[in-house]
Amino acid sequence: MDEARPGAPVVPAARVRVSAEAVRVGPPRATAAEPQVQVVRDGDLVRAIEVTCPCGACVRIVCEYD
């Protein structure tokens, strides 16, 4: 099996997978969008806070109460 070499101009076929899903190549587009914040509630209790970055990364902060 071919191994990819750093800086090699061609990706070996063994390292490629075919998908019908579209993918972005390169850095994310510059955006002035703000992160999205969503509060996850269970009645009056806040169970978690989800923060989604414009780049798509998502962080869930779980709230625990004593």
C-alpha cells in the first residue's frame, strides 16, 4: 500500500474515499456571523447551553445542580 508523503503533489488512491456528500476544500469562508447560543431546558431547569460557532463547531456545556 502506498503511504502519503508530506508535501507530495498526488494523494495515493488508497488514501481516497468516494462520497456523494459535498465537502468544502480549504479554509472556511470568512463570516461576520455571531455564534448561536441555545439553552436546553427541562421545565424551569437549564440542563445545558449549546454554543455553535459559525464554522460549525458545537460545544455543549452541561449544567449540574447540587
